[in-house]
Amino acid sequence: MSISRKAARWALAMAFTGLPLVASAHELGRHSMEGTIVSLDKHTGFMHVRTSMGTLIEHFPPRSESHLHVGQHIKLYLGFKALK
């Protein structure tokens, strides 16, 4: 069985973000957004990403951002789950 490159990239992104690969009934808003990094702090892991909907402030483990730079175009995979 082979999977498409897009499916493989999605699975890899979900593995790094900690989001489950299979959506449950309680997960909402799963989507992706493209944008440009306008600010990046490799010590704290915070980055500002300008998208068509506005600027997002995101946090990732600092080690995961070592290959990124200001001005780079990236795709973010987002989702959330309500906690009780």
C-alpha cells in the first residue's frame, strides 16, 4: 500500500504537533494555514506568522525551529480539542 506525498507530509506534521491522526468527535477546527515568518525567537520557541487572516503567535519546541528563518513561507497545521 502506498500513500501520497501529501498524506505522508500531513502524517508527519501531525506526529510533530501531537495532534492525533484520526479526528475524534470532540476535535474541532482542524485545518492548515500558509504564512510568512515575521518574527522568530529560537531560544523561547515563539514565532509570529503573517497569514491572510492576520498574524498568528505560535510556540514550538525551540529545537524544531533550528532550520527556519524570518521571511520563510511555511504551512501550519492547526486543530484544537475542548477540555472538560
